[in-house]
Amino acid sequence: MNTSSASFPARHKTAIFALLAAAIILLLECFAFNAQFWNTLGASRDSVSALNTLGPGLSRQKDGTLVVTDPTSAFLTTQSDGSSPYLRVDPAESTFRFTSPSQVLGFSDTSQNVENRLKGTSKSPLTAYHIRVDAARHASRIRSVSNAVPNSRYLRIPSTNIAAQPSTVKIWVEEPAGTHVDIAAVHANVRVPFHASWGRMAAMAIIVALLALWMPSSKLWRMRLDTASIRQRCVFAGFMLVVGAFAALSIAQSIWSASSSAFHEPGNYTYDFNQYGHMADSLLHGQASMNLPVPKALETAQNPYDPQARETLLNQGVTPIYWDYSFYKGHWYSYFGVLPALLIFAPYRLATSLFVPGGSMLPSGVAVALLLFVFVLFGSLLVIRLLKLLNPKTSLAAVSMAITLFLLGSQVGYLAFRMNFYSVPFAASLALSAIGLWFWLGATENRSKPSRRHVVGIGDTPPLSWPHLAAGSLCLAANFGCRPTFILVTLLAFPIFWPQIHAIFSKSQDTEKPAKHKAVIRVLTAALLPALIVILPLCLYNTIRFGSPVDFGERYQITVADMTHYRNSLANVLRTLGYYLFLPLRFTHEFPFLSINPTPVTSWSYAEPLVGGLFALCPALILIVLLLIPGVRRRIRRSGLLRLLLTALPLALLLLLVDIVKGGIGWRYMVDFGWLVALVAVEVAGAILGDAQPCRDVSEGRINWDRVTIRLIMLLLVMLSIAVTFLTIFVPGREDALSRTNPAMFQSVASWFIVQ
């Protein structure tokens, strides 16, 4: 009886916690996040009229929607009786559900007034637009509304005191003249309906789950990493299955919704985002150049790379001039690495040719999703291998935190958000680099049977697995055909294989020389031959196109500047370096609570506005400063990984400087160096978190507060990094901002944070 009673809390603790968490989530959802519903139960729901009085800057159309004719007077008016502080915007579909707009409004089909007002307006009305509410000289902030998200159509009267008494309310349509918006009416005195958001509840459940897993008292802190454990392998496989399911869903959606990615307007450049598809086609037809039309005027232009000369040609009607393509000696090329086109896009074209004449062009989003899945898989395996080498007694909590930190710091979320052809080479090189380093580190692991054929030793150094060495070299060399600057990652061979490199050049006894020479030849062959197999054909491909084995054609791209003569000013370097690393976050009062930060430079260069620098986007990366503490360095040195970390940081800085000089400021360029900084932060985290142990020291019978504090700080840093990464997806003004490309999703998530 006593045994059963004593064991009850241990057996049912998880279930009790889960039930309690579910109850709290339900209470928050039903009451806190639905406070609007409870506060408007007493709303009169009276309306002065079915339609509003319009300001002179709005015009009613035959379909019941509105057109902005003058933004300075584009408003509707309604009367609030004080019973509800909320207004509701109604689209034409709900307002005229049971009757024709023409009958209600008294329009005839031949109304010249309406026809004249329709001139110059868009054919289809906007279903996502911007609104401002004014009442008694109090104005709200401008907010976006999406008809596809019912919650976003409820607007709050700006002042609580005014909302509680009768007043006239103006609703301003904040859109430029000529904009056609799907607004039929705005009603006051409304009751906000009860709305349970499954997405919001899922987000709260994920937060609770992460807290439960990473709190200092969690069982994961007491469970040791064991890569031979079947249970741990199954859990890891389950995690990857979830990631793979999301990748498969993204792939299916990209293929299902595939559409033409080529756009052209008269007098402007041609924007064709199928560069990899065109490269694949040229490879399948045995051509180095793309089979795209070349205007004679562009071919004979004195300097086709001069933006002003191209503008003159565009004004003369010369077309097509492809934006961001390389133009060289009368042919179109791509300066992006060719390997993704060869290994992914071309096989897809061949496979689909069995069903579609000529085959289909693979959407870039498919390649990005596939490559990112590979990176998540092998990036996680790389982190596990590093932590195991650092500390065989590391905890599962530390491993899961480290994997999360690595993925966040690598800026993989940015690539997952922008799944166009610009992200393909970054995703490919991330995947190849993670695989390559995973193989290389696996080559140096202790071998229980050093006499096996695939293991070779040089002197007294730890034996190497030459298949691992060869596979790593092959993958890392393949970066030359994806994102060429990633080829610098091969410099990490020096810290990883330093004992073997040192042994190669050390003097040995005469009796040992033949065996040593044989081992050195095997190692060098395994390291260099796979790299040459990849690099030599790529050099030949570049030579055929541009006459040089290391010329990828980036100098000949048709872009904002003449890249044949462009060099970023040295005056910009330090400022740009600061932006990339330390640009602070800029907070706002409304979702997503962050905004774009400008990045001005001394002299012109490409400068994309950023949300923040690398350490602001992933605050947990600040852990790298702990390398200054001798105790942390000492712990890492014992594992033999200190050389690797001290090489990775300068290498990250080198890649950053290359990006500054060659590319300017672009969020996607953070991918080049961010993952290396994240690798260093992961190892530092593993060093300070220590062994898998409970919070309470068994021998002393008291709580180890140092251990608890370190775990709590790590938890806060990682959770903060997750929150910042999530919110940056929704920041207006960034490239492909969701508020513009998918306003329904933007408003759906924004509605999670409305609790008034």
C-alpha cells in the first residue's frame, strides 16, 4: 500500500502535467484570447443603415465595392451607440448575399457615372487592405485587414472612454487613388464572435512542451546521449519524419501550384526566376549557354553592363533583357553553381518527360525544400557527433538545445521562407558542408579494429577511415558547383586532421618510412582524388563558358551596377560588418512587434534592409564569447576540438568579408557564415552544460544552483531565439513579406495576439 502510494507521483507526473497544461491552454484560449467576445455580449447590434455614408474620396461600384478616388477624403462614417467598442468591416459577398447590389444601390447597367468612375481602376478589388479608425479626434494606428480572416475585420474604436458613449466614427481607407477594395459597409455596435484558434493553441502547446523538456528539472537533463540506443535512434527518426513530412508537404504544394515564374512589363526588364530550369535544359541539350532569345541591340551595345545604356535600350522597346542573368559574348548564362541543375532539375525534366511532352520544369521551391531537409538531417547528426566528441556524458536536453541553436543560427528559417532560386545554392552548400564535415569527423573517431582495410594510420596518430575521408572530400568539393565560397570550408581539414598532417611532415625511422609512405599515399588519394573528380569538370565547364576555370560569370550579370568594374568601397566595410553582426532589433507596438531596420552606407553598394544582425536574430549565439574563459577552453581542448572552433570563427569572418566586398548587404548572405558561428556556439553550450546530471547533487543532498542557473540561462536564450526567428517571418517590408504575398496567413497569425 505504501509502495503504491509512494510510486504514484513518479508514474503519473507527466500525465498530470499534461492535463494541467491543457487546462491552462483552454482557459487562456476561451477567456483571455476571447475577451472581445465576453466584452461585447451586451452589444446592441443596432445599425443606422445597411450601408454607410461615403466621404467624397470614395466611390461605390455596381458590385457594391468601393474605389478610392481621393485618399485625402476616402472614409466611411457610422454611428456607435456605446454598447460595443468594436466595428466590423463587411465585404460585398456578405452584404449583398441575398440581393443584387445594383437593385439596392439603384444603379443601372448603362450608368455613365459608374462607368466613368471605373476607368483607371483595377479589375478585381483588393481583399487585403489598410484601415484607420477615427473617433472624436482620436485616431487609431493604420492596420491591415484581410477579408479571408474574419477576426481581422473587427476594428476597435481608438479611445476606451469614447467607445463607451455615442459617437460618430470615421473609417479611413488607407490606399492610393484608383485602388479598388472589397468593402461594402462598416457596422458599429457589433458583437465579436467566439473564435477558438487551433493554430494559437498548437503554438502554446509547443511552448509548453519545450519548457517541459528543457526546464532544469526535466528528465532529459538526466538522460545521457547514447548513439547506440535503439530508443534514442527511434526518437531521432521520428523527429526527422516530422521534418520530412513538412518538406514533402512543401514539395507537393510547390509542384501543385507551379506557375510561370517569368514576368515582363513593356519598357522594363524581363524577370525570369527559372534559371536552374534553363540551365538544366541547356545541359540536356549539350549546350553551355541558355537557349534564350538575345536582342540584336543588346548584343551590339558598346557596354551592355552599363545600367544607363540598358535603360536607353528598354525605352526604345528592346526586349527581352533578363534581370540577374549573366550576359557574355551574345549568350545568356547563369552565375549560380551548376550542380543543383545537374543533379536535381535535369533528372526531374527527364522523369516528367515520360508523362509530359518535353518534360516539366522543376519549381525552385521543390529543390530548396529537399536540400533543407538534407541539411536539417545531417546538420543534426553533425551536432550530435560534435557533442559526443566533446563530452560522451552529455545530456539529451543539451543535445536537443544544441540542434535547435544550430538550425536557428544557420538562418535556415530565412531560406525556408524564401524558397526561390536565390535560396537554391545556399541550401545546397549548407547540405553538402554538413554532410562533408560529418564524414570527416567520423573519419577521426576511435577505431576498435585498426587493421581493417578501410582504416589507415600514419605513425602513432589515430587511424583514419579512408571512405569517410573520401566521402567528406567529395561533398565539400562539390560546393565549388553550388556556392563557390563554401569551398573555403575545406580549410577545416587542418584542425580536424592536424595530428595526421603533423605526422606526415615529421621525421620517422628508416624502418618505418615504407609503411608511412604507403599510408600517406592512401590518405592523400582518399582526400584529393574525390575533390578533383568534382572540381575538374566544373573548371572545364567554366572555361567553356567564360574562358577561365574559376570564372562563374558573376561579373557579367545584368543588375543594378556594372559588375565588370564594381568594387565595394573600403569605407563601407566596417559599417557593413557591424550591420551583419550587431544591427539591433527595432521594436513596434503591433504584430509582429519588429520592423525593418535601414542599413545606410557611406558610398553606394547593394544594401538590403535587415531586421537585425546575426546576434540579434539569434541571441543564443552570444555564447561564443565564453571562449574567452580559460575553463571553457580547457574543457574543449581536452576533447581535441579547440583547434576546430578557433579555425571556424576566422573562417566565418573571412566568408563575411567576401560577402561584403562582392555582394554588399543581403539577409541571405548571413547563411554563408552564420552556420559556422552556430557550430562554435553549439560546442560552447555543450562545454558549459556539462554532464547528464540531476539538479540535486546526490552526494550532498542539495540543489546545485550553478547548474540550475546555467540551464535556465540557456533555456531563455534558446526560447528567445525561437521567438525572434518566428516573428521575423512576418515583418512587413522584408523581401517577399507575408503581409503582401500571403495576407491571409499574416492576418491569421496576427489575430493570435489580439486580446483586447
